[in-house]
Amino acid sequence: MAGGRELAYHNLATMLEAGVPARKALATVVAGLRGGLAGDFRYLGEAMGGGMSPSQAMASRPARFPPFDVLMVQAGETSGLLGQAFHDLSQSYAFRRRLRQTIVSGLAYPVMLYHAAAFLLPLSAMFLGGLSVGGYLLAVVRFLAALYVPAGIVVAVIYLAPRGGGLRKVLDSIALQVPLLGGALLRLGLGRFCAVFGSLLRAGVPITQALPLAAQACGNTAVARLLEGSVQSVRQGSRAWQGFSGRLPRDFIAAWASGEESGNLDDVTARLAAGQAEDAKWRLGELAKWIPRIIYFLIVLRLAAAILAGLGGVVLL
């Protein structure tokens, strides 16, 4: 089932492409929304009534409209293809929804198994007299805390830390080093970069302006740093790809270089955006397959330790 923002962008794109004026289209979309999302889109209509463009109105609420959304709409305004911009945004949110479903479906069973292990593993010690009821409950809490405390810290940093803050930069850098996850985040960031850059380029935005704007939409400060040398490279009369970090995937740099050499960079970046997103989805799918295996292995080790400890207690008796 489509998410609220995905559906709102889709409906807005449909009406704009049918020739409905933007403010009227927004009013129609708002009528079908509820809660905070309705307030967000209602605000867009009010701000446009005050003389703002859609992208300016969205940018004035950075907590509600991510840079990626703002830049895509800005490109649509510049090119005169605002409806297409909202359509692309709807597709982007649809991809994210499918990605979340892949991850959640892969993690649901191992997380359930982890909770079951938290309650079952300390039972042997309690039955053998090594734990009181209070000690059993404490062991359960400690077991679950090993999952929830790190996860809570990561979520808090992601949602509460400033996008350009030092803590966020450290977390982004660490995340890129995690097997499979790091590769997926890198490809996701590159896909978003290419999507925004291609839209800006097709809208006639100079490449020296399009590159840093697109880098802002990566969603990962560490990925943005790998791309930042491209602006300086272009200003010095070289190609953008020559300023890319050598840590970027070779296939990505090669495809980009081909696009620059052939003068077909707008089409190449469109294909790169789709390809990088699909690669990220595959990597996250693989991660979702491996996490259960890792959890199974850890639980087996814990069970073995509990059994050995129990046998040791029996021998001592």
C-alpha cells in the first residue's frame, strides 16, 4: 500500500500534468490527507499564495521536506516540468517503501527469535537454582538491552542530530564501513546524487551549481565528501569525474566519465540513478538474509554456553 507522501506526490503530479493550477492541485491533494502531512501540504498552498514558489515553500520547512525533495522540485520549476518532478518524487518514495518492506520482512523473524532467546536462555540457570526470579528478569532485560540500546542511539542520532553536525558525520562514516550496509548506503547516496544532478542539468542549471546541490541530496555526509572534489575539478577546466574520490565504485566513475566524454551526461546520470538504487536494494536484501544467520549463530553459541554452565553446576552438585 502506498505511503501518504508517495500518494500525495503522485496525485499532485497527475493534476499538474493535466493542466490544473498548482494551488488548486494542492488544495485537492490536502482534502485527501490527514494529520501532519495534511498540514505540510496546506502550508505549501498558503506559502505559494504569499508569493513563494513550491521549492521555496518546501525549503522553508526543512524538518518536513528533505533536501532531495526540494532540489527535485526546484529542477522541475526551472525546466517547466514540475509535474514530472513530483512524479519522480512519488517513484522515489515508492522505491523507499519497497526497500523498507524488504528489510522489515527479512528482520522480522530474527528479531522475534532474539526476543524468544532473551526469555528462554536464562531459564536453565533459574531452574538449576543459579538465578532467582529477580535475577532472571534482570538477565532478560540485559539481553534485550544489547539490542535496543545501540539501536536507540543510532535512531536518535539519525533523527535528532543536525544533518551537517559532527556526530552525524561520524555516524555516516562508520556506517559506510559496515559490510553490505556500507555498500548499500553508498549506492543509495550515489543514486540520489545522480537523480538530482540529472534533473538540474536537464533544467539548464550550470554543472558547477548542479554538482554541489546534488551532493546535498545524498542523505549521507560521507558520500557527499567523496563527490565534493568534482566541483573544483570542473572549475579548473577538467572533467567532474576526475575530481571524484578513488573510493567511489569504479563502474560508477567509468559510466560518469563516458557520459562526460560523449556529451550525454543527462541520460547517463538517469540510468546511473536507477542502477545505483537497484544495486542498493539488492545489497540490503542480502543483508536482510545474513542478519538472521548471524543471530542464529550467536543464539547457538549462547545456548551452548548456558548448557555447559548448567552441566558444570550439575557436576559440582
